[in-house]
Amino acid sequence: MTDLLAKGLARIDWIRSRMALLAETRRTFEQSRPFAGRTIGVSLHLEPKTAVLLETLAAGGAQIVGTGNLGSTQDDVVEALRHWGMTIYGQRDVSRDEHLENVAKVVRARPDLLLDNGADLVALALDHGLAGSIRGGTEETTSGDDRLRSELAGKVHFPILVINDSPLKRIVENQHAVGQGNVESIMRMTNLMINGRRFVVVGYGWCGRGMAQYIRSFGGQVAVVETDPIKQLEAVMDGFRVGSLDALAPWGQFFCTATSRERVVGRAAFAKMQSGAVLANSGHFPTEIDTEALRADAIAVRPMGPSIEEFEMADGRKLILLAGGQMIELAGVEPKGNSIEAMDLGFMLQSLCLQRVNEQPGNLAHGPQPVPDDINRTIAAAMVKGFAPDI
């Protein structure tokens, strides 16, 4: 056994021991075998918690063919999944083109079900003319949901249950797990204090509000950039300063994006930021911060340690970019990802939604749609029982 494989298996063992919801799901699947004869195509962050999910699906009879998401694959986990007989493509350091080729390899295996994160699998499956052979799938994140409802709208002729539409994911994973985890990732990467520092959170969805909440709990000052007037009002009522990025760029010391939109922080904002400003992205795709413009405009780029780059601008100011603009929770050194409990809930959602799509595709509409209410309520009750057994 290689050191890399041993490391991966040991990390997965710890994670598995704390994922009670998936343990119960796995025991049920071992008996019912809901995915017998099915191939599940996967494009997810490949880290230890994901490994427990894929192990659970395999226990239900599924053949797993998958790849990671760009910039977040953990090589020791890939080794473990391959050791278990799964077909897994990719590694930590791949280009965007290499990532898409790995996704294409998954599609060419002609999966019956898709477990997607960012809609890359769905998009390439449609390009390869496989829509008629796919029973359905799930989409994990806001970024993928946006693609399904915009560039892919009307083209997806099979059901996709959007995990991100579940109130459970919004509350437990996005607000509390992502919110807390992103703040911890910034602290871990930079070794800087949060107390008294000025943070600009760009986007006040569930992840953005979680970050704002946890930054304030650590003693940071928070301002919010948001275009939706209802979310603006919510941020005001929550006690945060609200303004435009143009107005807040000179004020902020840290800028955190959580919008699922491209280039929301770009040249105009860079030009107004004070020297030493730190840029971090929480979104799924590494395009929310216009890193191409930042690199083009800098007169010098210096690595300042793992996952930290310093960009010297023509006027002498220096801007700091974390994790190359990739998702900070999973792209930095020793990435942690969301808490075990949050992903235990989220991956039970994935498991039961894939089971529903596989067993009842005719009862579901085509295209993206919310998680069925009975699944939400079943999982919520199970998690409450674990946290508050006296209820």
C-alpha cells in the first residue's frame, strides 16, 4: 500500500465514523440495492466526505465513474476510490481543458444517472447526444442551477433535482457550514486576525449571509454588496452596512465573493482598493474575481507562501489573492471543506434524490426542480434526532 493510499483511507475512516445519516442510508441501500445495474456519472469535489457518499451509492449496487471539480481534487482520496474499484479520472493540478476532458471521459461511459456540481456533466452529456439515455440526476450548487436555467434551459429532457434548492442545504450547508468554513479558511491561509478588520462580502445569498454572520462573530466589520433589493433590505435588517462595490472598494481590507456570477470583482474595483487588500472567492467557478485582468495589470506577481500571491500594481499598491481565485475552502493547502455534519445531511439528500430519480423518473418533470418535500422532511427529522435526541 502506498503512503498516498494509506493517507486517503485513514482520512476517510475518520469521516465515515462521524457521518451517521449516510451510515443509515448505506445499511438501507445494502438491503434494497436501488442502483443495481446502474452507472452513476460523478463530477463533484473529491474529498473524504464525497468518498463516503460514493461508497454509499456503490453499496446500493451502483457502478461509479467520476472526476473531480476544477482545483479541488484531493489525490489521496482519488487513490482510495480507485482502490475500491471505482473508475476515477483526474488529479489535483489540472487545467480547465484537462478537467473538461475528464468530464467527457465520464460522459463517454454512458452513465444512467448524473451526480453533478456546476452542470459540466449535464452540458457535455447533451453535447454528446446522450439526453435520451439518461434517467436523470442531481445538481449540487447555485452555479450549476444557474446554468440549467439559462444556457441549458429547455434542453434538459430528464429530471434534475437541485440539491441547492433544498431548505436543508441552504440553512445547514450554505449558511452555517460554508459561512464558517470560508472564514476559517481565510484565517488558516493568511494567519491574520479577523477582529476589527473591514470585510466586503459580495453577494448576500445563503453562503454570503453565512460568511457575514461568522465574520461578525469573530469581531470583524462587515459591509455587503448585493443587487437584489430584497436581499439588500435583509442585509440592512441584519445590521450590516450595504453599498455598491464602487463605494466600498476603498473601505474594504478583505473582499469575499459568493455570487455564482463571473467577474463581479474586476478592474474598476481593483483600481480603488487600498494596498494590502485580500481577495478570496467562495463561488464554485474560479471566475468571480477577474484574475485574468489582475494578472494582466500587475507589474509583478510574487508567491507569498502556499495559496497566497501578491500582485504589485503600477502605482505601487499590492493586492493579495488567495488560492488563485479558486474556492477557498477546497483549493488551499490542507483544505477542510464543509463540516462533516453538514455534508452528512447534504449527501443523504444526494443519495435519496438519486434513488427517487432512478426509481420514479416518470413522476418527475424534465429539467431542474426542487427536492421533493417528503425527502426534505425525512432528512430534517433524522438530523434533529441526532442533534436533539430529547425532541
